[in-house]
Amino acid sequence: MAENVLIVAYSWSGHTAQLATAIQRATGADRLDLTVAAGTFPNDMYATADVANQQLASDQLPTLTSEWPRLDQYQLLLIGGPVWSAKVATPVRSFLQQLQGYRGTVAPFYTDAGTPGEYEADFAKLVPNLPVATGLGVAASELAQADQAVAKWWQKLSNK
């Protein structure tokens, strides 16, 4: 269905993975799940936030361990992750830093606990040389009803 589209997602709790699956159902796009080394983040949400804040303060983002396809074969990257302290999660930041040379469009999608903050503005700042399409944010409590929001978002993106 969606040729030349890649879904890229990092999911700490499983919520973003759920949203990525809904997007994949709607688009038929290829998918890349971002991973980090085991033990990079604790199982506790608050302890993970502390680790992420330390990573940001020290500019030591986590190393991604997933194998990537050639990104130049995709015209659109749908890039998703959880909202961490109103910002892009550090594994997604790592991915965005490695997009030098990519020439397509990117579009964020994200899950949150009800407070997305300035996620999309933060995302756009991380890829200043790329066109950024409108994103899709879904609160974790609304994931069960995400299919309709995903369909509307995809329709906007695919009609450009």
C-alpha cells in the first residue's frame, strides 16, 4: 500500500509499539523497531526519566542496536516514540542525529501519558534540514481507539 514509506519506532513501555502497529495496519509500510542495549533504561518510568535527563545533560545519547535498511529507498519516514519530559525520547533523538544525508520527508508520531508538551517542536528542531509533516500524538489511554486518528493522519500525509 505505502511504497517508499518506513515506520521507525522506539517503544519503552509498549505503547508506541501499539501505535506503530496501528499505523502499519493502515499503511502497509515497512517497519523498523529501534532498540538499545539491554539495561540501558530501568523498568521504572521515573528512573528512566532520570537516565534520559542525564543523557541529555551529558549529550551522551544511547547507542541504537537495531539493523537498519537503506533509508535512501524511502521517501517518507514515520518516526515514533514516547514523550519523555515533554521532549523526544533519547533513542529517537539518536536516530534523528543519524539522518545526515537523508533527502525525504519525516513525520513524527508519539504516545504520551496525557501531556505531550512541545514534542513536535522539539522533533522539528532535531531535523532542521528536513521537511517535517504534521505529526500524530495519541495518549496511552486512547490507544484502543487510535485506528480512526491514524486513518485521518495517514490520509492527510498520503494526499500531499
